[in-house]
Amino acid sequence: PIAVSRSYSIAAMGADGIGPEVVDAGVQVLSKLASLDGSFQLEFEDYDWSSDTYKKTGQYIPDGGLEKLKKHDAILFGAVGAPDVPDHLSLWGLRLAICQPFQQYANVRPTKIFRGTSSPLRNAEHGDLDWVIIRENSEGEYAGQGGRSHRGQPWETATEVSIFSRHAVQRIMEFAFEIAQKRPRKQLTVVTKSNAQRNGMVLWDEVALEVSKKFSDVKWDKMLVDAMTCRMVLDPKSIDTIVATNLHADILSDLAAALAGSIGIAPTSNLDPTRQNPSMFEPIHGSAFDITGKGVANPVATFWTASEMLAWLGEEEAAKKLMDAVETVTEKGVRTRDLGGSAGTQEVTDAVCAELERVF
Ligand code: ATP
Ligand code: MG
């Protein structure tokens, strides 16, 4: 039922810290874009689920909340995490509590160097780094399996068990090959650590080989995760699409965001490729309480997030126009402090809206 109609219902959930500020900015540019375009409609519904509601009610998600959320076509999410709530509680209480029941098993993180911005890599510039990292988002090292014995004793032990099922490895691998196939270079790197981890990671290697046979036009290679970090820094142009486990891709995508210049620009999509549930789109940065309420948060990550959301909903053309407008504004020098500028959140938002007016 999702993505057939040209009117989309979006759940806007800013949650914690700068989340509400950047989601508000995202809703502003999306509303502007939809009204200028005129060929599709966006309806937003605000959700105030956050660490504040958790502190007041003991729940991040109210009773019956997920059923209500499920009715939307997509979720535009801000960030979760508060200084006075342990991180694992907030993460499992809200983000994963949506990702897991909604079967958002594919996490997609595009990375590139924007026009007019610089990368910490000495020789890399716009166009040299254009990656999509696909993260297995349902199991692996973050399956939540394990336990502790002999708490507090010198002989205490803890286990953190990784789960790799053929079912989940196969579906993420197929998804990754499909994404790679749609990109111009048709190239995929499968990242594992199968020299040291001899069960789950070897399963990944085997499934990759099987799935690759269905995608004969995709050029693919295998890489150990440690070697991959070196390649990302030393030879970024040789990389296009990457698929990796929950933990490995988590780390690689932070590295990727840093290499692209700022954590304030990078988006991530939590997708249910079966489209039975709404997918969730969010900037990769966290709640950033150090800058909350100051009006200086970079909204660009959320704009790119919004663009990814539109593309997923089938509005590819509008998605491209939005990204173009954002890059033009960044290139012109209307940037927040993390990108070396002095503009505030609203200034960047207004500039993107004005650029959209100009191109339509
Ligand atoms: P979390 O635990 O929620 O991931 P964190 O503190 O580990 O939070 P972030 O919230 O992402 O990580 O913040 C890391 C640093 O990056 C902070 O100094 C923050 O101010 C900065 N930062 C994060 N997002 C933005 C943004 N959108 N614009 C500007 N600076 C940002
Ligand atoms: Mg963090």
C-alpha cells in the first residue's frame, strides 16, 4: 500500500536534543518543495516521543503507539539520547523499538563530498568519494544476545553473542547487490572479518558468492574490515557500494562521514525493503546537547535525509532537486559552524527554500 499514492503521510519525530530543531528545518524545506512542485502532497504529523516523555511516563512509546505510527508512509526522525538517560536505554527504548518491529533490516548511508566543501583527506575533493554503505540492521553483533555471570567478582565474565542467520544475511546481500546494480559504477565491496571470525563471517562470504551469481553485471570484491578502513582513507575512488554487518558498518559509516567533511551532513535510512512497514529516515548525528537550543545545528544532514525519504517514496525528481539546492547553498558559503561558516540553522533553511524557489 505504501508509495503508490502521490500523497504521503509523514511522521515527524524530532525526539531529543537538536533533533526537534533539525526535523523542523526538514519539514520546512519539504513543505516548500511539495508546494512548489505541486505534483505530490506531504502531510506531516508531529510525534513528541522522546527522552523527556520517558522521564515523565517511564515509556518512550505510549501504549498503542506503534500501531498508530505504522499507518504513515515514512518516519522523519531526529535523534535520541539524553545526558541523564543511559544510552542503551534510549537507543533500545525508541530507535530500535521502531526499527525492529517494523523490520527495517537495511540501513543505508550514502556519503559524498559536497561541492565547495573539503575533506580531511589530503587529495580528495568533490566527486572522489561517493559511497553508499549498507548496514545489516536486524541482527549480528547488536542482536542483544548474551549475559553476565559472577557480577562484581574478579572472575566475572560477560558474553556478547553475534547472531547471523542465512535468512538475514541473504536478504541484506540481495538488497546490497540491487543497490550496487542501480548505481553507475555497479560495484560492491563485501566487508567481513572471516579470517578471524570463522562462523558467521564465513557464512557472509558464502552467501555473497551465491547471491553474486544472480547479479552478473555487478563487479564485486571481498575485503576484511581492518583493511577496508585503510582503503577508505588511501584509495577512496576505488570504492562505490559497501555491505557490512551491523557493527562493522556502524564503524565504517562514522569514518565515512568524517572523511566527507562533517557529521552534520550525513543521512541514514532504516528501510523495510518489503514495504510492509514505514521506513525511517534520520541524520546520522546524535542529539548534540552541547549545541541544543542555540540555533546553530547544521540542518543539511536532515535535508539530505529528507531527500533520501522522497526518493524512497518514489519522488526521485523532487529528491534530486532538493539535493541540488542544498549543495548549491553549501557551495555559495551559507554554512553552519561545523562546515566552517557562521550561518544558523534557520538561515541555512531559508537559503535552501529560496534556492528551491529560484529553480522551480
Ligand atoms: P549520541 O550519543 O546521541 O550519538 P554524541 O554526543 O555521541 O551523541 P553527536 O550528538 O552526534 O554525538 O555529537 C558529536 C559532536 O558533533 C558534538 O560536538 C556536536 O555538537 C557535533 N554535531 C552533531 N550534529 C551536529 C549538527 N547537526 N550540526 C553541528 N554540529 C553537530
Ligand atoms: Mg554518538
